[in-house]
Amino acid sequence: MNLDPALLEIIVCPACHGDLVVTGEELVCQGCGLAYPVRDDIPVLLVDEARRPG
């Protein structure tokens, strides 16, 4: 996955506005734990597309 570091500094979780960190092939929220997929190096920041924790 090749995401622009500047982009990672400004995007936040759409559900709780928590910080996102890169974990494998997804972005995981440090607040609520939702994991958002990254497809073709584009983060899909839709709550309906997120994987629930646990």
C-alpha cells in the first residue's frame, strides 16, 4: 500500500473522528477500532465498508 504521508496526517475516522493508522491493507481507527479498507491505494472511508472490531 502506498499512501501519501500528508494524506494520512489529515484524514480521520468518519465515525468518531479518531486518528487512523496503517495496519496491513487497511486503516484502523485508534478511537473506535473500525478498520477501513484501502483499494488501489485509495482509502475507502465509508462506515458501511468498515470492518467492525472483534
